Amino acid sequence: MEIAVIGVGHTEFGELWTQSLLDLIARAQLEALADAGLEPGQIDEIFVANMCAPQLLGQAHLGALAADVLGINSPAFTIEAACASGSFAVRSGIRAILSGESTVVMVTGAEKLMDASIEQVATSFMSASTRDVEHSKGATFPSLFALVARLYLEKYKITREQYAQVSIKNHHHGKQNPLAHFQRDITLEDFANAPMVADPLTLLDCSPISDGAACIILSTVKFAKSLGRPYVSIIACEAAVDCVNIADRASLIDLKATTLAADKAFARANLKHSDIDVLEVHDAFSPAELMVLESLGFFKPGQAAGATMDGVTTTTGSLPVNLSGGLKAKGHPVGATGIAQIVELTKQLRGQAFGRQLKDPRYALAHNMGGIGTSVVVTILAQLS
């Protein structure tokens, strides 16, 4: 499988009070079109990723609205898979091309969260849980992940200082990203003074809610070559799911869907873990990055924390992770997150991630998950052109 990424667009993430959801969608789409050198009429289909607009804004039918802002009549669809909505939209776009029905597909993700109250956003997010078992009992995603994190941290004797390094690192990376929600360093002293959200998670362990949008344009390789400009290839995009109710799982600390999706992606791409030069992973909470890296197979269980302390996952380390700042610093406008990961990795593979650019990366991996590791997509990109 080889699908070309021929254009990318990405708004800033953060508190975007003066911009509507449609403003953000339009900005990201027009930027991606300009990047690809295309006109709107060349788009065969649009897939739009969003989770919260129907609940928080009273606005559904975003696929048609995304086509409308471009003034085109191409078929357009909305994809929802909790925090993995963006990557499932990418997977849908890929399949539209592989089916032969489309040559050029636009995939857009957007979310407008800052206009709602914290209570409204938390309730909207919890619609991705089991309403009768978890949500109705007063659980929130920070509290559910805190249960999982506590078991993980205690089993592998991981200290506060060790997993704090995830957020410290990602904030330092985000400082180099002009589109990130937070562009400042944080310290261990900041952690010591951070308010508790759900023990052991403090405010500085949790990704923020953000406004923002991202867009990519996909095409066949033949079409990409006809444009006469460099492109990046997606060579695997695999998905898996696990029990929505975490109490139904055989293990709370093994991210089964992540492992399944990763195994399929590496097999599809015919690559080894050592081939990957850079990753963007779903660090909704700081211990999550450690668990994800282990479930992906990059570290043995319990060893990602020590590697992070040793600087392995920094820009200058042997396995750079979340150079964009990750969800923790770049921000987490849910529907846009998975697509924004692809934008970041495309820029890295193009050599255009200014201020945080690696030297000649060839292969990159994106991991995006919804719920407590419930819906997962692992995407592998390559610089082959």
C-alpha cells in the first residue's frame, strides 16, 4: 500500500475565541489546498473528523459544511471515533482511494471546545465511555486513566520524577512549535505545585482542551507524481479496538488495541521498529506516553520511563517522540489531533519542521487513540519520492 500526502494545513491550537468552527475548517482546508497546488474542484471526496460539535455547538453535518466552505459539491462525510476521530478519518480517506472511487481526497479534523464550560466538555468527552457503567457513576476520563496509571506506575515502580519528564520534554518540544497551545518550558518544581486532578495525575499531567483544525490531502501516487513536486507516502494505516468499559478488559495496563494495530502496521509496511526515525503518539496524560511506547513495542514493559529520563525520546535522542509538543503542549482539539500528527510527521519527512527538524528522517509513525486506549490507529509514513 502506498498513498501520497500531497498537501497539509494546520491552524494554531489554543484559545481561539474569535474564530468559529467553520472558520477553522476553512483555514486548514485552504492552507492544504495551497500547499498541494490544487483547486477545490479537484477534490473527489471529503472526510471530516469531529467529536463534540453536535453536543457543544448544536452543529452536525460537518462533512457537507466543509464542502460548502470550499464551494464544491463533492461527497463529504463526518467521522467520529472519540479522540481517534482524526486517524479514523484518514483511514477512511485512504480506503476511498484504494477502492478506486477517488483519486484525490481531503481529510479535515476540527474542534471548538473553549467556548463551552469545563463541565460541558467533560460530559461530552465521557460520551466516549459506557454511559450506564462509567459515565452515570460520575467517572471522567482523568479519573478513569488515573486508575489505570496507578496500577501501571506501581507495578513497574515508576517514580513521579520519571513520568514527569514526559510533560517536561513535550513542553520543551512545544516551545519550538509556533502552532502549539503552550510554548513554554515547565519544571519539576512546577509539578510539585500543580493542583491534583485525579491522583496520581495533576494538572501538568493532563493535556489541555483546545480549539483548532488540521487538514491533509491524499492522492494516488500516480496523481502525486503528475504534480511534479515532492510528496510523502503513507505505507500503513491500521486500526484495532478494545473494550469500551475498562472493567471488562483482561488487563487494565496492557493497551491491547495499540499492540494489535502496531503489529498490523509494521507487517503491512514490512518494517522493523528500528526503522522508525520519529513518532507522534497520544500523550493525553503523561504516563500514557510511556504505556503507549511500550505497547507499540519500542520498549519492554516498564522501561520507557528510564529511557525518557535518559533523553532517548528528545530531539537529540535515538527515538524522538512528540517533537510537535504532543497533546500535552501542542494541544488537543479532539477531532483535529490525529490529523495534526500526520501534518507534523509530513513536515518532518519533507524537512520543513523548522526549529525542531531532524536530520534526514525517512520513516515516521503516528499513534492516535480514543477512550482509554479503546479505538486506536497506527499510521506509518515514509519519504520515498
